Amino acid sequence: MNSPEHPEPDAPRDLVGIGIGPANLSLAALAQPLPDLDAVFYEQRPAFTWHPGLLIEGATIQVPFLADLVTLVDPTSPWTFLNWLRSRERLFPFYFAERFHIHRAEYDAYCRWVSESLPGLRFGHQVDAVRWNPERDLFEVDFTQLDGDGEAEALGRTYTRNVVLGIGTEPYVPEPLKPLTEAPGVPVVHAADYLDHRDALLAAGHVTVVGTGQSGAEIFLDLLRSRPAGRERLHWLGRTEAFAPMEYSKLGLEHFTPDHTRYFHALPESARDRLLAGQWQLHKGIDAGTVAAIHDELYRRTLHGGWPDAVLTPGVRVRTAGRIATTQVELHLEHDRQASRSRLTTDAVVLATGYRERPLDRILAGLDPYMRRDSQERPRVDEDHRLVLDPSVSGSVYVQNAGTHTHGVGTPDLGLVAWRGAIVLNSLTGREAYGLPRRTAFTTFGLTQRQQVPPPREAPALTPLVDDRR
């Protein structure tokens, strides 16, 4: 990937990336060895960060280390996790540690190493708008260069034949709880900001964690371990019917393969929506190890008699919420199965209520006349992760982690990041820049196959031994 500063400001790029999270960082790493690809990536933050508020000590990512930025597409790349370990003289310790799932903080440090080494990454650049210029047959990308304090320093514009959006997700706060997060006083924070507020949460008399997914479990466990036995004063609640473990069986994991992605994309829109609704446990459950650690910690606190002062209640939703004076929060709860209601008074709330894809409408407002949408006004995305645009637009807009409705539960999964980047680069260059496997799962999804499944390999014929006995 060649991306020097252009001597000619108006010279068009081949690709402009917007946002530098793991997805676009993977794409930049895979693009780097392609000699004829001129690409640049913009990010408004001053440096790479990955969920800094959730880098809880001991927390691990939920995919194996092979799901780094490049390995599943190009294990010979210089940007593999193993090469990062080698560069830090940590390869032998990692070998003896026998870890398959690495710490989140370790993954964050690895990605920062890649981001600090790759050319063509422009941090401190906020993209303001993307437009199609029919006269030049190019996209216009307007950006603001920011100073160290995040203030506007200079305006700029670049032209490009193609765009890739990697703006990621944003914290989701349910409507009944939004007023609480916007008012000062009692700490009501989203899990994304947990570590920034951890000291205040540990000092609070009673803490409630809302959300029964992985983040909620990790935060509940961290709070539980940090509060004195018998005086935990913790409440953990959420809407799911149980503190359910994530589906992590070998065949269950095949829902995060390219094979399932292709199957899902080929389904009718209504079928995709119905299927997604029933697959929550594939990606919104809790790691079995975390469930076990919580139970172990609770059990340990019963060894000398008594029960920990911790209440775990699934199947509950927050109807409304409000502040009591300036020191406490009152949550109005409802249990749908029991058809019962209750009130919970607490001194602090952590909202482990997940993330939502960032809407594309603001940044792509200039492309709205060209965009094609589905029956629910969501952008249509083709199999190669391109927005479906009017045929008059000759360039392509690729999207990263913004197509769950078209590509399924694997969309945000780190294990598919490199594969998706290779698809984008193959499509963009018009050649097989990266060879990809035709088959990736033992499961055959559906009765009809859009692509021929390669036959099983036959065992090589054995050469009979020569009998030297005469």
C-alpha cells in the first residue's frame, strides 16, 4: 500500500478508509504489501484504542489469538500477533503459557503496535462528509485535522475512487435510562466507561449492573472480587431468561465462518431478520469460564457460613428510572413471566446494555440520493460488503461491521475481520490479491448451494511394498 503525502493535492486515491478500529486496521495491514494500491485511512482519535473502558485485569477476548488482524488470510504477514510477540521477545513465554485466548489488554497493545507501524494511517483527522462528484467521477471526502486537544486545526479534502467505512459501533443506552446518564451526581455509566469510573463505583454503597451479557458478567465479577465478604451490596439483572452461556460448541462456532455468511446473505430479507432474532446466544451470551468464575467467587464467600449480599435476577427489564434527590437512583422493574413489578433503590448503576452499529446517515448524507435501501430503510449491502448504489456511481463504498442485517451474526466478530478485508481488497483490485478457501465449515447451510462444495479429498494410493523374499 503506497500512501505518501500527495504532491498533487487533488490526485485521487484508490481508497479512503474512514475510522481505524480493528476492521480497517486489518484492511490497512492486508493492503500494505499491495504495491499498486494507494490508500489512506482517517481516524478522529489521536491514537488507536480498543474499548479502553473494558480492559479489565484478567479479561480475555472471546476468540482465539489466530483471529488477529491478518493470520486467517495471510499467516506469513509481518503483522501477525505472533510476530508482535517475537518483536517484544515474548514468544517463548507465550509458548509455555499455552494460551489460546489472550488478554484484552494484550490484543489492544498488539493493535497499537500495528497502528504505529503502518503507513497511510492519519489519526487526528475527523471525516465530515462524503459526496459523489459526477463531473470528476470520484468521491469527495471532506475532513478536519485536529490538534492535540481535539480542536479544529485545518480543513482538507481528498478525492478517491473508493471508500471503506469502518466507524464501528457506539454504546447503547435504553430509553428509560437515558435521562440518568445525562444528569450529574449519582454515577450512572455505560460499561464502555467502566474503568474511568471504577473507583467511584467501588466506593458506592450499593451498585446495580444492568445487562446479562459478557460485559455485564465481567464487571459484576470485578466488583464482586473487590468488595468485602458479607458487604458486597451488589445487584445484577437483565432481560434474558437466564445468565446464559455463549454457544461455544465446535459446530456452533461454524456460524462465524464465511460459509454461513454467504448462506445468510442469500436469504430473503424477512428470513434474515427472523433468523437473527433467534441467534442471540451465539454472540450475546456469557463465556462459560466467566460464569464459572462468578459462581466460584460466590461459593467461596459461603465457606464461613452465610450468603454473599449479592442478588442475581434474570428475566427483568427496567420500565422507568429516576433519581431520588441527588444521591440515589430508583429503578422500576418488571418481571414479564411473573407479571410482577418492583422498585430497586441503588447508589450507582453500570449499564452493560451493549452496542449498536453507528448510523451511516450523517457521514453519508451526501450520498443519500444514490443509496438503495431495504423495506426497513436500512442500506442494502452486496455480498462483497459494498453499499448498493445507483448505477451512475462508478466507485464503491465498502462497509465494515455495519451489515449485521445482511451478513449475519459474524459481522462484528474478530474472527471474520481479515477474511472480510481480503474480500474488499479482491473486489477493489479486480484480482485475487488474496486467495480464499472455497469451504470453511463442515456444516452445510441450506439445501441448495450457491457455490459448489469441493469434494472430500481422496487418500493417496499406497505403493505396495516390494517383496524381496525369493
